[in-house]
Amino acid sequence: MRWFFTYQSQRGNVLKIGLGMIERSMDGLLFFHGGRDVHACIAYNFTEDSARLHSDGLVLLPINFYVTFDKFRTIGRCRLAWRYRDEIGVVFERWVDVRADTVSSDSNPA
């Protein structure tokens, strides 16, 4: 199954993610398991499987973390592939459509 989501940047550019590589930059948020903070990031060379991220001022970065590009409607689990200062190479392990999971869990209480 291929995943797709639509992203509209603050500049009004609309991108449909899922086909090929996105060559423009996208604003996003990084966050970590158990953490309370989010960190702004910019994604470049975005594909279904990987991306190059830039985030200013991250001192420590865990091997596994999460990213969203659409205000938490879709969340990607990332694995750190490489890092050089504020540049981060990630591999996407899985994508979760939060809206679909919320609807299914609300309609089927256990």
C-alpha cells in the first residue's frame, strides 16, 4: 500500500507526497518518544523512504524519533541514518495516518 498526503506550505505551495522525490523544501516538526518538546525542521530530498532534514540547535538526537509535515495528521517514524552538525539523514520506517487511527479507535471501543 502506498501512502499519500497533501501538504500546503505557508507560501501556498501544494505538494502531494508519495510519488518520486520532492525537490522543494517542506516545513516539519521533530519530536521524540517521551519528550514534551517539538523541534522545527526543514526536509529536503524527500522520498517515500528517506529524507534529508535540517534542524537548528539539536544537541542530542536519538536513533529513533518522529516527524510530521502536516500538523500531526500524519506521523512518520524515523531512524537516524547519518548526521553532520544540523543536517540529518533519516530513513522512514513507517507512516501513521493519525486521523484514520483515531476514527477507527473511537468507533470500535474495546
